[in-house]
Amino acid sequence: MLSRTAANLFWMARHLERAESTARLLTMGQRMAVLPGSAYRDEWRSVLRVTGCEPFHTKGGPVTEEDVVRILLLDPENPASIHSCLVRARANGRSVRTKLTQEMWEALNLSWRRFDGYGLSEACQELPALIDWVKTRASVFRGAAETGMLRHEGHDFMRIGGAIERAQMTLRLLDVKYYVLLPETDVVGGGRDHYQWTSVLHALSGIRAYHHVYGGVYSPAHISDFLMVNRAFPRSVAYCVDQMRWHLERLALEHGVLATCHKTVDEVFELLLDGQDGAIFQRGLHETVQQCLKLTNRMANEIAESYYF
Amino acid sequence: MTFSEMHEQDGAIRSCYAEVKRWIDETGIDGLKGRMEEAEAIFRRIGITFAVYGEGGDPERLIPFDLLPRVFSRLEWERLDQGIRQRAQALNAFLYDAYHRGEILRAGLIPQDLVYQNEAFRPEMIGFDPPGRVYSHIVGIDIVRTGPDKFEVLEDNCRTPSGVSYMLENREIMTRMFPGLFSKGLVTPVDNYPALLLRTLKEVAPPACKRDPVVVLLTPGSLNSAYYEHSFLADLMGIELVEPVDLFVDNDRVWMKTTAGPRAVDVIYRRIDDDYLDPLAFRPDSLLGVPGLFHAYRAGGVTLCSAPGAGLADDKAIYVYVPEMIRFYLGEEPILSNIPTWQCGTEAGLAYVLEHLGELVAKEVHGSGGYGMLIGPQASPEAVAAYADRIRANPGGFIAQPTLALSTVPTLGVSTVVQRHADFRPFCLVGKQMRLVAGGLTRVALTEGSLVVNSSQGGGVKDTWVLRD
């Protein structure tokens, strides 16, 4: 396969995953904003922080829902906005048209113009519907890939790109909100509540899944366990790393070569394995999160090098 | 008097249109219009679009598709088929001659300057023998019909004619939407085109290539107006769609960069102009292109389709001499005639054109796609005067032809079936042998009375049927 094709498939999946994860974050922001005491918690600011988009908020003062919708949904200048991600995913897909199925292409092609010239107040009013729409588009695309795409290496690159982006969104969320999950004894900056814990789960659409695994009790240890090392929850870091390993292994078989990226993914895998049963807290949740972010970034670069992107 | 392809002089339906007529009556105008929207939605979803240069607006515009097919009878097609092959063969023979001994120039049939001073002439190609002596592997010939038995060639396209994807997609959509029309087997299929194209491309692999040739399609990229067609054809042939950045030259071979390292390429079906192929051989300022590509080609490491310099044969000033080429190289009389053409580069031609510009169609010699042309009878006096000034400034850059009474084909109007002017572009494949699918692209001017069918100027497309008997 052409290296450029592999690179485009990889990035197409990343952009689409990014759009979807950001949509989920917006749902969390909306939910938190209507809860008691939300004003001082500045929940919208943490949404900007998780996506690395705080610098786009230049006017000072508290971050409003309107600001976030403008920056994260509509702004074509912000490369991380949902709008930009959809346009870029489509551009990636268009330049490798022949490697997509008709259905995958149609799913991409229907999405990309939705937010051209969309009004801010209109977008704020229709936010829940728009978020649903983004999630549905991503699902249609994934479904089309699931049942129609040839399982050649392009599929592996696509899945790896998506898994990296998804893992990193979870990691960034934990990076920003780690204090919420600290053991009760070393609380930073005052008391926490039930809402803050659930906000982290809501951001990843994981609250129901959490109940199934841990019952109805919230505890920081369980939540961080769920998001970091649980290998059944599709937005957990461990699950995403399993996916990366599986597809990287397929690439190694196909090419007959183990590259540096294979070593790095094993490193992340072992890091998470060692963190089971609360061990992650002993080593430090925040440190582990940062280490994982660093390693996954390095691995993404190594993939590009190993396959001549 | 304009020839209506659907009707006899007395208004009766011509027999080859009987099936279409029956279908129109059965479905009704409202029914057809409903299906038209459906067809458009399919095109949009698939993403068959066409960018128009210099017009701004939607970079991915849809070419309007008209549901009513254009029909040729078997007999009509047989004649067209012979005429098209004859022309494609003569054009390739001329190109070989022009880059070798120039016999036709020595015989005094074509002025030397017209060839050697031509912008499309590539001195770099002199003395080189492309595999199979083929220069133009896909010849697209634009044909208009002006009477029941009168087919005339408007122009030749020897570089990289586009539009074949519409031929295939139009048929695909029609078959999908109206399976009943095709179930009787009246219409000759066209869907073997990609297989024939691939066979043609493999046939012209460099003689040194002993394996099953690796063929790629080279596109300028996804912003090119014909990108859809590039990806579509690559897909149907199962070959890689590459951009210049994917290729490099080493040791007189061309390699593509893959995830498993470099892989050698034998044949390149390029959809990039000569100028942008190789900055070392052609335009040094080109940001596109593969450095060293031309050298690898001349060394026999790879075949370029079409060959650099093939555009010489479709130059509008050379066009005038194609009938002579047919007589000279093939010893035959042309089956398809040329349209009388005045060359502004000659004194007599210039005088005539300036005097009659209001009645003529004038074109730039090097223009294409309907850009920069003047249709005298439909232009304002000011526009005609302004165009005359342009001709005076550079007479050699223009030709003029009479305004033709292009035949009309049935087209879906607002509330009725209307007659609109159309032309036709078949695609002749030239490898070790010639191949031609029975069909092509019919372009139709959607505005009443308009003679401009170019999609860049608001023309539409239709399915083209060649009946089996």
C-alpha cells in the first residue's frame, strides 16, 4: 500500500474519532452546567482544557457555553473543532477514495459541509441534536467500515489511528481532572462530590457501563480503574491499547518486520498491566497518565517513520 | 435545418428511438422528473463532481444529468466505429512521423513551422520510439452530427481526454434506476471499458519488463477537477492511484513509496500535463512532477501514457490536416469529415474571419474546454468587436469555423420533452491493437438554442446507447 494512503487512512480515523470525542465532551459540559454550584466549578473551562483549546478563549472571564460551542463546534480556524475535524477527515478520505468503500465514502461525504456558515445562536439552541448528529455520522462510518472494508493493512492503519485518538482523549480528560479522582486523604482544593465523579464518566459516555461493572457505588479508585485499566470498556486506555497492539501485530505479520512502534506499544501495555488493582494510585495516577500520553505520542511518530508516512 | 435525432422529417419517431419513446410515454413527464431528482441525489452522494476553473463558487459542482438517453442504431455505430479507429490510427502515425523523419512535412502536406514551432511539440521526444510506437493511448474524438448521415469531427483529444467515467456512471445509474429498459438486451454494454483500458496499458509496458506489468494512475491530486474520474478508473482497474509525491526515480526506474518500502512501476497512465510531469525535463518551476521521470522513460524503464508531446496531434491548427494524414499514412479516404476551418494565421483566413466573425465560431488554438471561444451569432456586437481585436493582436493563435447546425436530442424540460443540441465523445484505446467500446459521452447544451455543450459552461451529460441490431 502507498505510504501516503496509509497516512491518510490513519489521519482520517483520528479526525473522525476526535470529532466524536469532542461531541461527547460537549454533552458532559451541558449536563454539568445545569447542576447546582456549576458556576464556581467552571466546567466549560475544563472542556476547553481537555481539548487543548483554552488558548482560543481570548476574551478573559468565565467560559460560557456559547464560547465553547463557537470554539469546539463551529470555528473553522480551530483545527480541533468538530467542524475542522469533519472537513479534514473528508479531505483525507477523498485523497484515498479508492481505498474506501462506497458506503464509507458516502458517510464521510454527507458530513463535511454541515457546519459551513452555521449560526452560533442557532447552534447553541440545537446543540443536543447536533451532538447526536455528529455521533451518528461517526457510527455510520464505523458501521460501513465494519461490514464492508477489506481487511488489508489500510484497515489496520485506520483502526490504529482511531484507537490512538480515543486513548488520548481519555488520557487528556484524566490529565485535567485527575484531582477529582485522588484518594480522599489528599484532596487538592477542597471537597469533591458525586457530580464531579460522574462528570468524568459522562464525558466518555461511560456511566451505564460503569454501573454494570462496579455496581451503583462511585469511588475514585473504581472510576480511574475503569478508565485506565479496564479492558472491556471501549473508551478505556487499556482497551484502546489492546486494539493498537492487535492491529500493529497484524502489520508486523504482513510486513515481516517488528518496528520500534511495536516495542513502544508493549511498553504502554505493561505500564497499564502493572497498574491493576489500585497499583496505579501507588505509582501516582497523574504520573501514569502523563507517561501514557508521552508514550502514545511517541508511538504515533514511530508508526509514521516505520511505514514511511 | 437542424437534424432531430429522434424524429424523421415528417415528425415520425425514428426507429432507433422507438424504445425510448415507449418508455417516456409509459413513465410520463412527472414520473421522469421525480426519478431525475433521485438520480441527482445518487450522483451527489457518490461524489461525482466537476470543478470549474475560474468561476468561483462550489468547487465540487455536479454535472447535470439528463435521464433521456441518446441512441445510435447499429448501422450508424458501425460507421462511427470505423471512422474513429481510422482517425486514432492516423493521429498516432502522424506523431511517430513528426518525431522521426517528418515524411509528411517533406511531402509538403503540413507546413514545417506548424509542427516544429508548435508549443505542444516536444523536441525531447525526437528519435525516441515509445513501446508499440503508440503516443496517444486514449484518443477522445469530439464528434457532432449535422444530418442523418453526416458526422463531423469537432476536435481530437490525444493527451488525457476526460469524461469516460460519466459514460460508465450514466449507464450504471440508468441500469440501477430503470432495469426494465436494459433487460431486453437491446443496448450494447459499456462496462468492459476499464478492463480494456488496463489491457491496453499493460500491452505497452517497456520491452524490458518481463513480469505482469505494474500499472499506476498518476493524478495531480484531489483538488484536480477530474479527480473523481481518476479515482474511479483506478478503482475499477484495481491499480494504485498515485500522486507525484508518491513516486521517485532511481537507476532509471520509477518507484512508488509504499508501507513496505519502494516498489517498481512499469506503466504510468498519467493524468498530468506534459509541463508538470518532470521538473528536470520540462517546467523547472513546477511544484508537481517527478524529477527524473522523463529520463527513466527514455531509458526504457517505464512507459508514460500518453507519451509526452502527444498533444501535438490535437492542436487546433494541426486538426485541419488530419484528413491529409489519413490519406498519407493509411491510403484511405476519411470516413469522418472535418469541419471547414479558417486559420487566422494565414492572410486569406484572417481577412475572411474578420469580415464574417459575427457568423462564425472562433476559438483559441491552444484553448480547450470551451474557454475563450466566441459564438458569433449569439454574441453581442461589442463582444464580437472585442474578440476581433484579440485576433488581430495574435492571428496565429486563433481559428474559426462556421456555426454548425448541431443535431438535437430529446431532453427532459420543465413540463415536456424538449430538443437540445448535443455532441459526442467516444474513447478509442490504442495499444498493440485498437479497442473501442460501443458508446461514449454525450454532452448536451441544456439551454434552449445553445450550442455550447462543455460541462464547464453549463452543459449536461446523458447515457449513450448503441443498439445491438
